[in-house]
Amino acid sequence: RYQKVLEENRKLYNQMQDLKGNIRVYCRVRPLIGQQNSCGVVGSVEEESISLVTSSKNGKEVKKTFTFNKVFGPSATQGEVFSDTQPLIRSVLDGFNVCIFAYGQTGSGKTHTMSGPDNITEETVGVNYRALRDLFCLLEQRKDTIHYDISVQMLEIYNEQVRDLLMTDASNKRYANLVPVSSTADVLNLMSLGQKNRAVGSTAMNDRSSRSHSCLTVHVQGRELSSGNGLRGCIHLVDLAGSERVDKSEVTGDRLKEAQHINKSLSALGDVISALAQKQSHVPYRNSKLTQLLQDSLGGQAKTLMFVHISPEPEALGETISTLKFAERVSTIELGAARANKESGEVKELKEQIASLKATIARMK
Ligand code: ADP
Ligand code: MG
């Protein structure tokens, strides 16, 4: 009977994940620098929506509300932000492909979410490290039934050119260098090598990192010990280039070229996700290097999570609105508030059932 309850729990859980859909958009609001917990132009933060306070021509305050699958306010911790992505990480070991993106203007907190701040501690490490730690922990738990091989890859896309960040050989003739790893410590070493390589050849590292996409990919290959059956899954953790628009009248030369490449690839990504969210028959993968590279992990059974970051400063308002509009375009939520409500009602019901099953399990132990 215990097994049956466990099985039922797992079934409900999967049902809940299905209801949440394969494309999710979460919003994270950065705190005002130097003022923890302050919201700036962000008027209110609910679990699934945020409101911006803007003023109109006649000086009246205007509230604009945007809806997401989940919203994290300025006081949300790295741990809280990660806890919702945990089921996605687990699905990689079951053979699913997953993409997690950080989108937003430069300075909005993308790198903070994915990697953490400059001086990382156990509390402040980002999604990348937590995801890998979880993977290694889970495969240890499953080691009596499945053998897993894990390897990682780190790429940078700059001006539509792909560069391997884990190549020790500077010629970089090929990319897709997969490095086998057996512990989170291995991965940390590779990540710092990647960071160093990213800085090479650029005079201002921060500039470069805000104008290129970086992608950490973890490939998982599993073999079931009893049957010999194999499975493959992978997760792409992508810190996107800054989404800010540049004033074309002010930039020329290399800067203009960079801006055009970023613009092109972010809108190509938006087009792909929005085509998938609307279940269109044609998905335009071929319009950028980023979407070509991730093609196998976007759509189909693959799961996508986009963290949309916004800065609360009044000066950032224009970019914040355009970021939120991008987010709305790629999310399914706007397709029908009624459906979204119905779904969140069903999710709530499932959550309650799961909680009561968990209590049963605890009692049976
Ligand atoms: P981006 O990668 O989008 O350019 P960063 O992640 O570098 O932005 O964030 C800009 C600055 O704001 C950094 O100093 C970072 O540590 C800080 N920051 C970003 N998000 C948060 C947060 N949620 N809590 C505290 N500090 C943050
Ligand atoms: Mg960054």
C-alpha cells in the first residue's frame, strides 16, 4: 500500500507539472541598489503578477499590471528562486531537455540569478551551481538502478559567432567540446575557466559579458543497470546579452553591429518561444545562432523556463516596460486569463491532494 501511495503521489505531481506547461515565464525584480526590499517603480508584487506605477501626461499615476507564472520580489532569496526550478532539473535525469534563460537589460540581475554575485557564498550561489549540485545529489540516490555519465560544455555567442569557453587551445577550431565531470567541484573549476576565457580578447570584460550570450550546457547520459536501456537529457543554462535598445543615432561601427546582432537574436528567441507557446506549426529556429544551437531543447517534449529580470529604478522604466512586453509575448498566460485561472485552480487542487498524500506517507513511515 505504501508503494501505491508513493506511485499516486508521483502521478499527481507529474499531472501538476503538465498543467503548468512546458513554457514558463518567471519575473524577478532586483532590489534598488543600496535599499534592500525597496520596489522603486514597482507598485505591487503578487505571487503571479506585478504592477508598475507610471505617470501619464496629465501627471496622474497610472498602474500597469503584468501576469506571469510566478513573480519574485526584491527580497526573494537565491534559494527561493531556485526551489521552483528543481522539478525541471529532476526531469533532465529522466531524459528531458531543458532550457533556462535569464533575460533583461544590463544590470537587472541576470548574472546574479544564474551565477550569483561576485563574492559567492553558500547562500548566494545561483541557479547554475544549485542545478548541478542537485543533479549530482540525485544521481547518487539512483546509483543502484541507473548509471549516469555527466559532461559539460560552455559556449559564448558574440556577434552571431560561437566560441568554446572550455577550449584550452586558443585556436578554437571546433566547438562543442564536452568535458566529463564527476562532481560539483569539477564543474566549479570549469566554470571559472570559462569565465577567464570569456574575458580573453576583450578590453572591458563587463562590456563584453553584457553583449554576448553565455550558455552552460550539462549533458546527461544514463543506463539502466537491470535492462541496459539508455536515456539522454540535457540542460542549457543561458545568461543572455543585455536586452536594452540602443539609440541608433548615437552608436556607430562595432557598437552598432553588436547591437544589431543582439537585437536579432533576442527577437529570434522571442519568435521561437512565442510560436511554441501558441502551438504554431512553423517554428522559426533558423533565424539566429542561439535558436539553432538550442533547437533540440526548445519545443517538443522539452521544457523552457525564462527568468525575466527588471530593474526598479525610475530611469529604467522604459526598458522595464519593454522587457515586460517581451515577456508577455513569449508567455502563454495572456492567451486567456480564464484558462490561466482555471489551470491555477486545478494546480491548487492537485497541490492539496499531494499535501494530504504526503501526510499519509509520513504517518505510514
Ligand atoms: P546583469 O547580469 O543583468 O547585467 P547583474 O547580475 O550583474 O546584472 O546585477 C547587477 C548588480 O546588481 C550586481 O552588483 C548584482 O550583485 C546586483 N544584484 C542583482 N540582482 C540582485 C538581487 N536579487 N539581490 C541583490 N543584488 C542583486
Ligand atoms: Mg551579466
